[in-house]
Amino acid sequence: VIVVTGASSGIGAATARLAHRRGARLVLAARREERLRALAETLTNCLVVRTDVTKDDERHHLVDAAVREFGQVDVLVNNAGCGLHVPLEEVDLDAFREVFELNVIAPLALMQLVIPIMRAQGGGAIVNLSSQLSRTALPGVGAYAATKAALNILSETAREELAADGIVVSNVLPATTNTDFYLALRQATPRPDRAAMYAAGDSVEAVAAAVLDLAESGAAETVLLQHDR
Ligand SMILES: NC(=O)c1ccc[n+]([C@@H]2O[C@H](COP(=O)([O-])OP(=O)(O)OC[C@H]3O[C@@H](n4cnc5c(N)ncnc54)[C@H](OP(=O)(O)O)[C@@H]3O)[C@@H](O)[C@H]2O)c1
């Protein structure tokens, strides 16, 4: 039973499609319910829960609904996220708080909700979607990169804290990946000297495979290689 946040597009939708092919039962979460329902129509054993992951009551509803439907949560994929692509001097602080809420607080809160369930069932896996930008100082994306760097250390610490419970916590660090998110990044940070960085990126299928392989292997992280960089 896999809960995927941000399943309405991009990497999250691809992860849901691949997990379905690998035989998982799925819980799809995002705000655009009609997109989730369209995806669910192509899958079986699939629950749609319209969720704004920044809202505490909606997070509780998501996890409660998953347990009510399937009786367990084996994997949580914390994929919902968004960017903030302006030079640091121009970062609107309220916008940064909002992105931090989505990219850092929400994944932590969802981890907190599934940990007791996974502990009681004898184990589980949590995969958090970070970014290679969390490990590089790239002008124009520092605020976004900071949220992913925060997520990295939360994942790494949770991994240590939960090992004895059989709960593995992993990080995926994609390079640029062909999604709506990536198009926004490309438009916001036109840097000719970094053209290769914004060259056509990984496929969503490659990132989805990395996510699910980590959930199965329990390895600490996967840094996706971008072959054309
Ligand atoms: N694409 C890249 O180049 C790249 C590289 C490295 C890391 N990443 C990371 O990969 C993850 C997925 O991004 P993507 O590239 O697949 O982008 P995307 O296509 O824009 O998908 C983002 C997803 O997050 C969901 N979301 C946003 N705000 C939400 C909220 N408040 N509550 C619930 N869901 C919310 C969106 O669904 P709704 O709008 O329907 O809610 C959407 O399904 C993100 O964490 C991103 O930081 C992407």
C-alpha cells in the first residue's frame, strides 16, 4: 500500500502508474481531484483523497482514509512540492514560508502520521523527493534549494531514529526532470552559461523507478545522473 502525494502530475503520477504495474495498492493525494480521478480510472486498487498537504486536518484525513481502505501503509512517497525561483535578494518572505510549509513541514508532518502505523505493522518505507539543487549553490534557486537541503537532513535523521523499528527513510535527488515544475524553473532562471543544466532532463519514468527501487531496497539515497549534462 503506497501513499503518493502530488500524484496529480509529473513525478507523482508516474510513480503511481509504475507502482500500479508493480502490483501496489495506491492512495493518490493532491489538490486537483479531477486529475487524480482521471489517473485512478486507469488503475485498479486505487483510492483518491483530495488533499492539500499543507493543511493539518487534510493530512490526518489522508492517512486515516488510507488505513480505513487498506488497513496499512507500507510506503509513503513525499513528492508534493513546488519551487521558488528568484534571486535571494528578491525572495518574498511570505512566499518562502509557504514553500517551506509545502516542501519541509508537510513531509515531516506526514512522516509523523505514518510512523506509528508502520511501527505497529512491523516496518515500512518513506521516500522523500529532494533535488540535486540541495547540493549546489545555483543563483536564482537558493530559496527552493534550501527547502530541499532541510528535507535531506530530516530524512537522514529520521533514517537513524527509525532504523530499529524497521522503517527505512530514503531520499531521491532528481536532476531536471521533464514536468510542469521544470518548465517553470527553466523560464525563471534563464542562464546561458548553465544551458546544459536546463537541457532536457530525466524522464518522469526514470525518477519513478528510482523512487520505487529505493522503497524496495531501503538504500539511503539515489542521485539521478543526468546523462546529457
Ligand atoms: N521536475 C524537476 O526538475 C525536479 C527536480 C528535482 C526535484 N523535483 C521535485 O519533485 C517533486 C515533484 O515535482 P514535479 O517535477 O513532478 O512537479 P509537478 O508536475 O509540478 O508536480 C507537483 C505536484 O505537487 C502537488 N502539490 C503542490 N502543492 C500541493 C499541496 N499544497 N498539497 C498537495 N499536493 C500539492 C501538485 O498537485 P496539485 O496542484 O493538484 O495539488 C503536483 O501533483 C517536487 O517535490 C519537486 O521539488 C523536481
